[in-house]
Amino acid sequence: MNPFDDFYRGRRVLVTGHTGFKGSWLALWLRKLGAEVTGFALPPATEPSHFAILDLEKRIRHREGDIRDLEAVRNAFREAEPEVVFHLAAQAIVRTSYDHPKETFDVNVGGTVNVLEAIRSAPSVRAAVVVTSDKCYENREWVWGYREEDPLGGHDPYSASKGAAEIVCGAYGRSYFNPAGRGPHPGFATARAGNVIGGGDWAADRLIPDCVRALAAGKAVVIRNPGATRPWQHVLEPLSGYLLLARRLAEDSVRFSGAWNFGPTDGSAMPVRELAARFVARWPEGRLRVGRQGGNAPHEAHALALCTDKARKILGWWPVLSAGEAVDWTAAWYRAWQEGKENLRTLSLCQIRRYEKSST
């Protein structure tokens, strides 16, 4: 069953960051929905990569380029003439942002400005979704979830860059994509999602990929911040929100433009220790060990949660999988990868179909 009806069938869609973890899942899903997908991104940053495993280079219009290059971005838009845009290209690692702050701001803020400039001059665009992060909020270690109207901020360069990107998007939205303005305008929104897990992520310094690397090498999994809680969700959860949001934007740009949170159900945030333990338990030979955070370790938020009331009540979106189910689906994917007995593109599509069936 198709929860998006036939909205994407035959529709021209541009995805930035399609060679990354979330972007490759989104491109795969869009192709399944019948969209004509163009991807714009740097080559995959990891080996292996979900993008390569899916053989997406041969299945979509793959364009390599740097989001910091305005002319390259504009050329991609001119070639694709997209009706729908999903902007996911980013420097997405918190700890990397401490080592490379300028690059983080250049990519996450300057790159977003380039995409917005391209949207502004592309008459074909009917809907655009810019993906930022749940870390765009000024984190006060609250026990309740952040709402879309809460203050933006960021302790570290990554979080600050996402908060800044949201401010930039707000300015462009009010100045150029305001439905009250003259001339045609696209529906325009930002999407803030919690920590995602799923098969095919091999990024450095992320919990599940770190677990997979250790387990594949026969080593104990060491976690450095076991008590931290995050709004964990399977990667298909926020992607379903982005897909639904873009459809709604194309139908009613006035009602659905703005900022949206996508996260798990209230009270389902899971400590790092619990999530890692459940994942490791799916490996009979797996072992878990809690490490100590070094005295010079960079700051990381201890508690983070999102309020998704707006998405549920206005957009009609809600999460499908529990945190435990998200871990189980993720572990099943990586076990299949380790054993090498199953076509992982087929498995990825199977998980999408299962998710669609569960969401209807």
C-alpha cells in the first residue's frame, strides 16, 4: 500500500546529500514511489556505503558536486527542473564539528543558503523541505520535548550551525516564499528530526556504526556516554514525515509551510546503554562494555527530546515503530550484511514495504 497515494509518481524530485545515510534511503523510497530522482552530493564518505550497496548511481540521475559551490547547485537545479526539493546535504557529526568548525558552518549554513538561492530562481519548484536537526534548539537539558517555537541555539559548532540554518530558512521563507507576497511561491518548510538508526550507516562516531565495527571485528562494544538519552527512531520514520510534508506543501503552501519536528512517541527516548545493549544482544557473540568519558572530551548534551504534537495534529503524521523495533530492524539489516547471504537492496525495499503497510 502507498500512504502517499500517487503524488510522487512521475514527479521530478531533487535530493541533496543522496549519497549519505538518510539521503540514500530517501532516494530509494522515492524511486519506489515512481519519482524521477536527481541527486546532488559529494561522493560517498564511507566504505562501504548504503548508496553503493543500493547501486543508486545507475538508478537515479546522480550528480556529484559540492553544496558550497553556488554555480554547481544552480546547474543541478537547471538540469533537474525539480518540482520537489529535499535538502539533506550536511556535515552531520557533532564531534567532527569541534575539529572542523569552519567547514561545518560553510556546509550547513552557506550550503543551505546556496540551495535556497537556487530554489528562489527555480520556477518549477512547488515544494521544498530543508532538513536540519533536533539539535538546532538551545538545549537546556529539559525533561520535556522541545516545540517548534522554542528558542534556537547550540553549544557546539554542529548544533549552532543547524540553529543558524533554521534562522536563515526563516528569513528566506518570510522574504521570498511568503504566500502573502507577489507572484508564485513554493511551499517551504524545515524538518527537525531526532537521532536516526537503520541499516547502511557507516559514519564515524555514531553509536550503531561503532557497534557494528566492533562486533564485526569480534571486539567488545565500548560506549562512552551510557546515561545520555536521545529520541532514537528508525530512519524511515522521519523520511516518511519529509515525504508527507512535501506532499502537503504542494497542496497547501499556506497551511503547511514552517518548521516541523519528527520524533518518537513521548516518553520513548532511550538511554544509550539500553539501546546498545539491545543491539548487541542480536549478536550471540556480542559483548558490551561501558567506557569512561575522558576529561578532555567535547561537550555533548545529556538529555534531548522533541514534541511532535504539531506533526500529529496538523500534518497527520505519527511514528510507526517503537525504539525497540527500530533497533531490531537495524540489527536485522546489519546481520544480513555481515552474513552476506541476502541482497541488501532487496532487504532495504522490503523494510520500506513493511513500514508502508504498518503506517496505513
